[in-house]
Amino acid sequence: MTQPPRHAVEHRPDEHRFVVRYPEGEGELTYTLPEPGVIDLQHTGADEPLRGRGVGEALVRAALDHARRAHLRVIPTCHFVRHWLARHPAEQDVLARR
């Protein structure tokens, strides 16, 4: 089985986003911090040349890793993030309980 490519995800906390940059485009996952201890993952997107290359998954994994390290509970407002989490139940430990 071929491994998906590794993407270098950069966290830009001052911009409230995680970013992957390539010469042909950029992918991002934006978020807010609505209250102490909570991160709301709001939007994931990638320029057309990057779609289907695992960029979205890399962004979600980076955001969840950050949430775990920072002891944040996650609100998955973004449709892509919700769909990804539904396919990866072991990653749902960081979800905020409502």
C-alpha cells in the first residue's frame, strides 16, 4: 500500500489557522477560540491543484494534535472536519461535549 504524502503543516496562531503551502497553492484550516479551553475548527479548504492529495487530512490531524497538546476541547463546525471525524472514531476523544 502506498503511503500518503507528508505535508508540512504550519500553525499560525496569530491568524487562527493551520496552513500547508506549495508552489501550486495553499490549504488551510481556520479556527476560533470561543471560550477558554475550546477550539472551534471552522473551515477547511485547499486550492484546486492540492485537492485529493491528503492536504485536508493533514490539516485536521495537525489541528487535533495541537488541541491535545494544548488541552483544548474541539468543536467541529467545519463539515470536512465532522466528516473526517466520523470516519476516524478513535480521534473523537478531543471533542467538546455539548
